[in-house]
Amino acid sequence: MSATTTATKVAATRVFNRSFTAIFLAYFLVNLALNMANNLATPYARDLGASPVVMGIVATGFTYGAIVFKLASAPAIDAFNRKWVLLAAVGVIAVATIGYALSSNVPTLITFRIIQGIGQAFTATTFVALAADTLPREKLAAGMGVFALGTAGATMLGAPIALNIQAATSYQFTFLTALIALVLGAVAVVLITAKQRERKKFRISLKGFIAPEAIPSALMQFFFMLAWTSVLSFIIVYGQSQGLGSDVGYFNTVYGLAIFATAPLGGRLTDRFGYFMLIPMLAFMSAALIVISFADDLPTLLIAAVLGALGYGAAGPVVRSITMSVVPKTRRGAASSTIFLASDIGQLVGPILGGVIISTLGYAAMYRIAPVYLVLALVLLLVSYRYWNRRAASVAETERATEAAEVEASKATAAQTAQVSQDRA
């Protein structure tokens, strides 16, 4: 085997290839802007006079637009150039971010949250599909774990940057700072080199929007988000109510730092030992929620952040890799849409339920009730485990057979061309 051939094969099985790196950079920058805006949305609504239930609606406002436009996002990313779909979506989020800076009341703020969701309906699904396209199937879980580090870095930096800038200046100036990150993210999107692939005709249909094979893993993500949105939506307000001020933003910093270890590790362990590795991740996620409910100082909250990274930080990428593994490459847009639809519904319902519980029982009770959702996720895991293994193996075998047939056909065509050339000579 020649050195060139060996190098090509190594590159084909490498996670951080050129295309993946460009996608990863864009993913980080866009998520940094989203994290800055999302972490300010709830306290901004509170300062505008919102109640806990209305704060929950503000926190979930983007999901209204995301759920509706998921109908178009899945067929769009399977039918059109994914790079340009992504760039347009980033532009929509930029409009929403400018709108936040201009908002002076809660209804206007919610309107721009919905507009952000329209953009996110396309960004989340397109990013995952593009990342999966660049990864070898045998390293899909590990690669998606690495890809999750883009979110980890954004989570780590987004909250403290936003809270400290806001404390020193204003909400408006901070939202415009987030806009700069979005512009840089758009530049990174332009640099993505997308592979040519078979495209489908754009048509909005249930089949193009939902991948039935991905429904079990999507339900798992739904339960995750029911539980974890209690952290995502209320941790800033909760920490400030405990007297932590802008220091509560360091919860996200420690969580993001911990994900740098847990997200890739979770993927590698799952590739090696199977989907039952999700069980300890569910346990860590539950522990994080319980610890938060007792936290009255920063160190305790930071312990919960580490537990959360060992839980949701590790489990989220694994569930996304399961979703990508049970469908053929031509259906990854629909599969990505399926799991993010479930995630959006979880993000919509979770904070509203959380707001109701907070209004009647308080923040601590809300965090102690949330692990019930993870018990349901555990039941789903036990029911779906064998199906995921069988389906992933079947899809992989079919793709290997198709690729082998294409190679043989290519060799036959080359031989025929060589023979014709010889005959003419």
C-alpha cells in the first residue's frame, strides 16, 4: 500500500478533518451568540416586570418559531445546499438579536424570541447533518461528542461574558455584542466546504419532517429537555435570588469546561460499550438537579455544574449519534429534524411547567421534581436498546453493500474505458 493511499485512509477516518473543523468553528460562534442572548432573556424579562410563568414563556419563546418552521427545515436541508440554508438561518437569528436590543416591553421581547426560533429551526438541524456528513460511521458517537464541544465552549463563555458586559453597560449593548459573534459565525459558515450529495426534491410532508426510525431517540431527548430546561431557563434568576449576583454565570463556565472532558468521553465509551452507558449519565443528571435545589453558595452550584456535564453534557451527544446511526445518510435531515423537534417541545413545555411549580412551591421544589422525567427516560432506554442496535447494524450493512457496489461499478467503468482506449490505439 502506498504512502499516499495510507494517508488518504487515515484522513477518511479522522474526526477533525478540514470540513469538520470549519463546521465546528461556525457552530461555536453561533452558539456563543445564542447563549449570550438566552442567558439574558429571563433576567431581562424579570426587569421588565414579568412573573415567573411569563419568564418561562420568554425563556421558551424561540421554540414557538422553531417548532413551526421545523416543517420546512428538514426537507430544505435535504433538498438544498446546506451551507446556504445555514447562512440564511444565521441571518434570521441576527435580526432577532438586533430586535432584543430594541425591545422595551415583554410582548416585543417574546416576538423576537419567536423570530430567533425560526432561525434555530434551521441552524440546529443543519449543523448536526453537516457534521455527521463529515464523520466516518464507526466514529459517529465519538465525533458527535467532539462536535458538542462547540456548545460546551459557547456555554462556558456565553453566560459570564453576557452577565459581566450587562453589569458594566446595559442589556442593549450586550445584545449588540452577541451580534458580533453571529457575524463572525456567518463568516465561518462561508468557509465551509460542503460535499456533493444526492439531493431530494423540496416538498413539505410528514415523511420529510419526521423519521419514524428516530422517534425513540427523539423521545429520549424530549425527556432530557423537560428536566434540563429547568437549569437552562432559571439558573441565572435562581442564583441571583440566592445572592450570587453575576457570579452565577460561572455555573455555565464550569459546566462548559467539564463538557470538554465528558462529551468526547461519553461518545467513546458508548462506541465501545454500547448504549447502556446512558444509565450512569442519567444518574449524574438527576444528581445535578438535586444538588442545585440545595445550593445556597457558589461552590455547591459549581459541583452541580460538573455533575450536569457528566449527565446531560455526555448524554446529549450520544442520543444525537443514535439518531444519526439509525437512518441512511439521505434521511439525516429528517432524523435531525425529528430529534430537534422533540428537543424544542421539551424546551417549550419544561420551563412553563417549571414556572408553574416555582409559583406554587418555589425553585427548590421544581429542581427536586425534575428528575422524575429522567426516570421515564430510563424506562425508554430499556425498551429501545435492542431496537437501536439492530437498526444501526442494518443501516451500516446496507451502506457498506451500496458503497462496495459503487466501487465495483467504478472499476468496471474504468476497465471498459481503458479497453476502449487500447482498441483505438
